[in-house]
Amino acid sequence: MKQKVITIILLGSTCSLLLAIMLHFSNLPNKKNNGFIRIFSKNELKIQSTEIITNDINRICGVSKSQYYFAGTDPRIILSCNDSLKKWSYLSVARTISPTFYATNSITIDSPYIYLYSNNEKIILINKIGNSTDSINIQSTIFTKSLPLDSNHSIVRAFDPTYQKQTFQLINNKTGIVEKENEIINQNNDGGFLSDGNLIFDKQSKSFFYITSYFNKVYKFNENLEILNKFNTIDTVEGKDLGLSIVNKSNSNEQKIAPSKARIEVNKHASYSNNLLYVYSGLRADNESLSIFNSRNIIDIYEANTGKYLNSIVIPNYKNERLKQFLVNENKLIALYKNAIIVFTM
């Protein structure tokens, strides 16, 4: 009898929820008070530029002083434009990639380098713009988060050998060897599903921030994977045991590991600029009505070193479309929607 294989299914570039959650249930936590209030900034965002999306764009990959970078379904095709969303051009990482690479990948551009990470294949493709592409096999397990530290090293969050936890690892970009490793977050042997989150990087101080998606914690650590600080976001959601289930895949001898309980997305996305941490919240504050909360997008701002909450800003919907992703660069906020990109001046 053929042995069944247990696989970890990773959707998109994150360790996404494998149990589908209906929209009705995702609104439940916001139909009651969540136990916190917001201080809204008196300074409104001003629209600088708007571009209707006509190309395949589904993510922001990076910024430089004068250029913004985006990508779509094919991670090898990078679109760039100036800070007014004009003068669009293509950058191409000329290399054949597998269907698995298409399914689970992340892209970071830190000009002049393009970094492509294949989560399931455990590969890093590094391209210096205008030059050939290097391929590095990571000597680790499947990973769910990845960012470059510099051209020589990357940070990934990978499964441990038992697949019950995930650890942060410092990877040598030349050899693929794991040089350092630290769990950072205490976990309940749930495969790291509950502690899924957003990994962002402060290049100036070489510090990383990990903002958990399903409870109210932020972890700051350095390139040596040493914790520098940890603090709470303003909401009151604490991490609870998620539990795992082994589910049979239809029409297959394989199985998949999935959370057995629904997760509430507390912190959707995050960005960093000038010692400020910007967190896109999924929870309504007690001083917001549900209808107003659903009509806009809320970014909570924290002092990055201390974790002190400063205030919150509002990013409007675009023709009833909620914000998908954002990135803050100095006094500009780049907002990505399904059908548009908008640059705001803060």
C-alpha cells in the first residue's frame, strides 16, 4: 500500500490560513467592542499620484530614492516607475523556474539587487540588475518568510525538522549554509501557524521587526538573531493554542496539515520608515463604528525603538476596494489596491 505523504501547503508568499474563512466570520470580532481606542492623526493624507493597474501587479517589492518596484504572477518580471508613477519599465530575471517557484515565492528589491525566494524549493535567486542570476540552495527546510540582510546574507523563518515549530535563520547567500538560528517566538507546536506574521527590515540599523498577524506582538531583533525588544500593538488579542488537523486532499493519497481553529487577522501588513513602525490593523477600535471602519483602512503608528503607540492614519478605499499592501518611504505612502496604485503624501 502506498504510504501517504504529509505535505505543508503554503499559499502565496506567507504561511496563509489553510482553512477557508468565510467573510461573515472574518467580521465577527469587529461587531463587538475590542477593548481599545485609537488616536487619529489630524493630518490627512494627500493624493500625489494615481495609476490604474493595467499590467499584472499584485505586490510592492521595494523602493529606491526615485524608483518604485512591483511584481505580479511571474516573479521574474519586475515593473518599475518613478515616484510619480510615470516612466514605467521592465526588469527581467532571465531564468527558467518551476511551477512550484510560481506558487510560493517572495521578492525583495534593494537596488541594484533583486532577491527571489522560493519557499518550497528552498532556493534564493540573486540578480544584480544588468548581470547574470546566481542560484543558491538553502541548506534548511521549507521556509515561510524571507528578507535579505545584504548581498551576503538573508533571514528566513523556516520549519524545524519536526515541522512543529518555525525558527528564524541567518542564511549565507553564497553557500546556503545556516549560520545562526533562534526561535524568537515561543510556540505551541502548532507548526508556527498561530505566530505567522510580517517580517520587515530597517537597513540603517540592520534590525528586523516581526509583527504577528493573529495576536498583538511585535518582536525586534538584530542580524545575530538576538531579541532587542518586544512590545504589544494597541489591540487586546493574545495568542491562543490553535491546534492542527491532518486533512486528506481530495483525489490524492497525500494529506495536508491545517489549523483546526479559525484565526482572526489582527495585523494585516506593516512597513518601516524613519524609526516609525506602520501597522495595517484588521480590528475596529471602540471609538469607530463598524460601517466607518469597513469603509477605510487604518494604519497604527508606533515609535519603533520603544513600541510607544503614537496615533493612527486613515487610507481611503479605492472604489470600494480595500487596501492590499502598502509601503512607507520617507514622507510618501505607496498604497496598492486590486485595480490601482496610489501615492499619498503624509
